[in-house]
Amino acid sequence: MEVLKNAPQGWPCLVLNADYRPLSYYPLSTWGWQEAIKNVFLHRVHIVEQYDQPIRSPSLTVRAPSVVTLREFVTQDRPPAFTRFNLFLRDGFTCVYCGSDARDDLTFDHLIPRSRGGRTKWNNIVTACAPCNLKKGGRTPEQAKMHPARAPRRPSMHELQAIGRRFPPNYLHESWMDYLYWDVELDSV
């Protein structure tokens, strides 16, 4: 990961909750500069940090926001939606059978196959690489002698956020660093 001193292309703006924590770590909660400016004028956010880049209109010049915080706290304790992305995030983008992290090759696997009445729910779906999914086929883990490394369950939003911290984006702007906490070492450029 790279820490940039100059504004990244497009001047993305880090969006923080009212408690100065990111709304999301993975994907990192950012807005384009246009959305950030709009929300400043609608009094939905406070500007915390700014780029040196001026934004000009016929009657006004402002600096592009690099970090904003919401004026009202948004609770993060709602149950996460069952999506492909959230499932892969729950399982750390790795196959629960062999441990490979071939992100381009990940699939859903029903522990109890759909052909046997298995439902598409948090506690019956795991992340599997394509070779493991094909090997298991339409069998149960017991029949295939393939058991997941961890039992599937519905994660909380806080758990997904914690897991997301293991996957920092390719770049961060230096003005964001005081508001982000990663589980990896960062190299400053």
C-alpha cells in the first residue's frame, strides 16, 4: 500500500461517522469530491481535512475536502446483508477447505447441497475455491470428507469491519492516516 502526499486522482474524500471512525473499512468509505461538496452545503457533514486543490464556481472557491465526518451518528449494529461480497469478507477471501486465497477463483458452496434441501443462508454457505467446490460436488461435508476450517454463521457488522481492516486499499492519502487503523504495516512514500 502506498501513502500519497499529493491528492489522489479524482480527489476522493474519506467519510467518517460522527465518532470519527470510517463507515466502512472494506471497501473504504469514500465519496467523490462532488458528493462531499454537496453534503457540506446540505449541512450533513463537517470538513475535517482538505486537499490543497481549489474547487471553483462562478461565485465561490473552496478547497476540496479530503476527510469529512457525518453530523449525525449512523449506527453500525444492524445485521449485515447476505451478499457474495459479505460472505467472501466473512471468510477472509480464502477457501474454507484448502485455505487458498485465489480471489478470482472463489465460489459459494452449500454445505448441505441445494439438491438435498440446503438453503442459501449464512449458516449453510461457505467460500470455496472452484477446485474444492467441484471436488465436493453435491455431497455433504461428511460424505466428501471435506470439512470447513470454521463453522459458517452470520457475522455482525463489527466483525466484518474488523476483518476488512486486514485488506487496506492500494493507496491512502496522508491526511487520512490519523483516522484509519489497519492490521498491517504501512509503507510511507
